[in-house]
Amino acid sequence: MKRITDAITAILVCGFVLLITAATALNIIKGGIALPGSGISALLSDGSFVRSISSGFTDSFTERLEWISADARIGSALGESIVNGVYMTDERLLDAENTPKKAFPGTASAVLGFAERYDGAVYFAAIPTSAGVYGELLPEYLSTLSTNTEKQVIDELYSQLETGVRKIDAYNILKMVSDNYIYFRTDNKWTGYGAYCVYRTVVQKLGFQPIAYDKYTIEHLTDSFCGELYSKTRYMKCKPDIIDIYEYTGGAEVTECTAIDSDGREYSCELYDRSAAQGEDMYNIYPGAVSAYFRIKTTVTNDRRLLVIGDDFAPAFLPFLVQHYSEIVMLSPEKISGGITQYADPDDFEQTLFLFGADTLCQSGELVRLLDDVKEE
Amino acid sequence: MIYSSLLFIYGFFPAALLLYSVTPRLHREKTMLVLSIIFCCSFGLFTAGILTLSILLNYVAGRITERFSSGAAGKAVLCLIILADIAVMFLFRADDLPGKTGELFLSIAYPLGISFFTLSAVGYQLDVFRGRCSAEHDIIRFSLYLIMFPKLIMGPLVSYGNYLRISGRRNFSIGSIGGGLAVFVRGLVKKLIGADLLYMLYSAVRSTDTGELSALSAWLGAAAYLLCVYFELSGFSDMGTGLGRCFGYSFPAAFRHPVLSSRITKFLSRWHMQVLHWFRRYILEEIFPYTPHRWLKALVTAAVCGMAGFLYTFTPNGMVCGLIIGAAAAAEQLPAVRRLPRASGAAYTFIIILFSGVILSGDTITGSLSYMLAMLGSNHSLADSLSLYLLGSYVLILIIGFFVSSELMRRSLQRVRRSRLYYIALAAEPVITLAFLALCTAMMSYSGSSAMLMFKL
């Protein structure tokens, strides 16, 4: 009998494996796998060649989204609240990666070096992620990690940014208004309203009076946005998110928007990309969400120019600055392969605003790389 | 590439199995070697190059040792090759070797299984020198013994003589594939559901400052660590054994439900059996003839257990953990300890194993000692909200974990085998195997693998 069941096991399992292998192979043939740029050295030394094949294989894995969703559903049914590093509650999804957080080495000195090198005023806004603000929803051991250490990361970074850089306390502003819809339920990032709450303070530091909230016309562009945290679980008990866009009808107008993508392709565009509401990532509605460089020219006649260097948090913030500057340029270090001066000369701007999420400040050294490049120049 | 990854299960494995099955029987070893070389290359060509060089050196050294086994030349070659083998293992495994911070080493992928590679190579040389087996003339068979992909990552570890027997009795059939897949999936379940879930509990406890840890949290963390180590090691061993069986090689199991054993010696006879057997065969049995006194034998046993513990972590903590277990095993030979009732034996064995696990898990001895004090209530807190939350979340998996890793499971299985239930279980095995494979696939679908490894052996 054992022989018979072994044979049945072989037929069933091999059939299942071969079916999935064939379907995945078809997906790979259709889409291809991106191999690492440093082909030979990756093949020779650190195993990154196979890691990138493995990553491509996983991305092309047949019905991958369904598998991810099934994993979350099984976990949820078994009472598991953390799936793929995401803590699932009825209210929202939160990043629950249990990793100690610390600002990427050299971030403070790179920003200080930048501030020293240029004459203009430098501002720094470190934005907590949703897990940083709503940490109390997480299990105690995780909330200690995410709340305190995100705050600690920001405090520590700010303490290192001594003179020469003006710091913006976004953490306490957001914490105070945390009862409002300031963070997406399905993403780490803030909503338009969250960005507005910080804008009110930032813009005063930049030397302007903020535009009152009631002056804006708010348009609900979509109510079915499912953010990055959702994409990790493909399952949620909470509702999808709303993406609002803010327009000040009586104010200055945008005359020109130019973007350069990470491949160096330049194109004209609108402030908001409304077509992204039908796309895969609706967050791309916000200006510059997909570009390495984004320039906005406005009808404001004060001839003031602002350089924003930021991550995924910056695009939702940008529209509020439109009323105060004749030109704004945003650079995304993670999408830029070369140096800043390939895109803009910081000396042309009297103010530079660094705006980064706490998660990017911990994980990514792109800002340090970008500013190192400036130092060399 | 590790076994618990989508690329291996749905890419490498089916391709390997297809290629192996269409190869004529006579050339299957060659095919297996090619597949194993491809598997090794997944750690980088440089690493594969070092392993190839080591294979060639061991092959040549084995031949020389055999020819001059009674002379000084044979002994010199034996010493040199053993030193070279151990040096390669140290080169990859010891993190704080002088000069190892250079870019060259940082950029080389860590070859998983280097410890098993080394133990196999050293064991082979000693066997040849002692005349327990002849030096292998067939370079393909010899290479396969050292880098065969089903046993490369974490065993099974077998002596060369045993390997030849297993290889000679290869039985590649649809039944062997089915039986192997069932064992492989069992290992995968141990890794993904047992080890990975319990690691979350362990890391939750470890992320709390030891000075603030309640006694309950500390006990939960220690229990989670012990089970996590068991599930990871036995999971990978099962995956290796299962893969071997798929290709016709019937390797023995490495674990036999060791947790909750009634004596330390019983625990040692069931824990990572082939590794501990290696230390017994190639070190203890070599030294024992020169240790006439019982107390000296006990001392040597403890020291060898310390070496085995060191193999796991390459830190002083690993060595101390092994020394404690070895000393306890030696103490069990005392008549007073032997007379202890079974229940007391199980209790002290569990406590010693758990506390040794705490030492093994620590970065420093003092850190482990503070953790043990927290277990004993030094922080004046028996339980807190964290411990209650963790207990509520993980109590079921802890109970199941202790059950399946202990003798209780073995006895239950024996009872089932004698009853009608056995046939029902046997009939359900194909569906259960498939269901667990699908579950594990879902669990790996986001990251593509379960690459969390507590020990890089």
C-alpha cells in the first residue's frame, strides 16, 4: 500500500509542480527577467546573479497575487495578525517589520556638507510613517520598536543636524492630528490632508503664510486606492483609500510642468496625472511620483525658486507649495543615477527642502550617494 | 539558492528531476554531479571554484594517504589536508578572522553547507588513513560525495563507506520520488511553519531589553528558540533526505524526536545524529584509547561536545553550550544520577537543554547569563502584557511544536502504525502532502523564499 500511495504522491505533487513551473515559464517568456547590471562580477562573486534570477522568478510566479492573498487569508483565519511583515487590523494595515531602525550612516553629515557648500537656506523634514504615528495599534513589542525608534531616528538625526539646517518637527504635528485621515489605511505614506497639516508649519518656516484649508477645492479622485502594504498581503479587513487632490481656484496657476524619468526621458505633463487613477499604482496621480526630476513653473511673480529633494512622501506635499513659488524643482534620489547637477544647480535656488519618510532615511543610502556626488563636484 | 525557495522548488528541482530521469542509468551520477555543480554555482563562481579546488586536493590527498598510510609521508599529507579543509571552513565561517574585513570576502557569497562539506572531507581522509575504506579513484563519485546538492546544505552527513552503500543501492522509481517528496514537504513545513513562526516569537522577546523582560517572556523566548533550532535543522535535514530519496538515494534521518528526552544521553543520541556520530567516530574514538581514567573520558566527552556546539555558531557561546550538555551527559554516568526516576530525568534534561539553548542564542556569555537571570525572575516581574500577548498568540504552536519534536510524537506514530488509522493516514498522505506544499508556496509567494537561517552551517 505504501508503494501505491508513494506513486500517487509522486503523480499529484509532480503534476502540480510541473503545472506551476510551466505557467511561470510562460510568464517569464512573456515578461523576461532583468539580470543584474554587473553581469560577470555578480556571477563570479556574491551570488547576486542567482538572487536576481530568484527575484525575477518570484515576480513572474504564476498567479502570485492570488498566492499572496491566500497566505494572508489563511494567516488571518488562523488568528495570525502579521503577514509578510504587515500588521492587519480592522482599522488599517501597518508596517510590522521587526527590525531595529537607525538613520542610514552618513545622512546627517551629507546634509550638513550640502548646507555648507551652498549659500541658500536648507530645511529638513523627516516624516514618520503610519507605523510611527499609529504605533499604539501594533502589539506592544512592535509598537515600542516602531514608535519610539522612528521618533528616536528623527530626534537623533535632528540632533546631528546642528546649525545651518532648519529642522521641521513633522512628527509632533502629525501625532497631534492623528485622529484625522492623515495617513492612508493601506500604505505607509500620508494623505493629502496629512501633507497639508505639515505644510501649514513648513511654509511659515519658508517665509510664507499658509493658504487656509477652506480655500481649497478638494476633489475625491478615487476611493479605491490600495497601497504598498496591501500589495504585500493582497488582503485587508479595512476599506480601500481615498486620494484627494487640492486645487486653489483663486490662486496662482501652474503654467508648465516638465518631468524627466529615471531613464533620462524628458516630457511635459500636468501637475496631477489623473490617468493614474485607472492605473496599477494610483499614488502616481501626485506630481513627480514616477519621475527623477519634476519642475513646476507657476504664475507667481515673486521670482522665488525652491529645490525639493525628497522620497515618496514629497509628491503629495508639492501641490501646496505651488502658491508660493514661481518655480519648484523636485529631485528623487532613488530614481536618479547621476549627480544633482545633471538635473539642477542648487545655487540657482535660494531654498532647499529635504523631505523624507523615516523608513527611507533608515533603509536607503541614495541621499548620501547623491550628496556625496555634490561634494565631489 | 536554498531548498525553501520558489526558484528551487518550481525551477531547479523539476528541471533536475526531468534531466535525471531521461539520463540513462549508467550516466546518472554524472548528471547528478553537473546538477550539483550548477547548485554550487548559485553561491557564486568564485565560491564554486574554491570548493572544486578543495575537492581536487582531497581526492589527490586521499590517494597519497592510502599509498603511504603507514609512513610519515601519509601522516604528513593527512595532517596537511585536514588543516587545509578546516582552514577553508574557518575562512568562510569565522566572522572575526584577522583581515577578513577586506572587500574580497565581503563580496563573496557564503557557501551554505561548507561545514558539512568539511566534515565529509575530513571524515573521508581519516577513514582512508585508518583503512576503513579505500581511496576513491572515480573523481565523479568522490566529487558527488562532497557536493551532492540534496545533502549539501545541512546534511544528511554520512561516512564515505555508507555513502558508497547508499549510492550502490540507488533505487530511482516513481515510488522513490513520491516517498522523497513527502519527506521533502515535511521538512519544508518544519522550516516555514515551525521555525519561521517560532522565530517571530523568539525575535519579539529578543527585541525587548533583557533588563525589562518578565520571567514568562524569557521562558517563552527560550522555548521558542529551542524549537526553532530543532525545526530549522531537522527541516533542512528532512528536505535533504527527501531530495536524496527523489533521486534514489536513501539517506538516513538526522533527528529522532529529541526534545523532551528523559536523559541527556538519550537527547544526544537523537539530536543531529550524524553530526554527533561524526564527532564520536573521528574524535572520541581516536582519543579514548589514550584516556584510561573514567574522569578523563568524561572530560574528553564534554570537550568534544563543546567542539560540536562550536560548529553551530563559531562563537564561544556555542562551545559553552556544548560543554554544558557534554558535562551533563558525563555526569549521567554517575550511579546517583542514573537512579533518578524517569520524570526527574526528563525535567532536568529539559532545563539543561533550554538553558544551553539560551547560551547558544546569546551574543556573549554575560548577555546569556542576564537572560537566564530574567528567566529566574530577577526583573521582579513574573508576567507582563507582552508575555501574555505572546502566550496568547503562540501557545498553540508551542504545544504542537513540543509534541511533534518529542518522544510523544514518536510513540503516537508507533501506535498509529499498529492500528487501522495507519491505512487512513497512508491513503491521505498524497493529498496532505500536496496541501502542505500549496500552503508553503503561499507562504513563500511574497518574498520568494524562506531565507531566514539561524545557523549557516
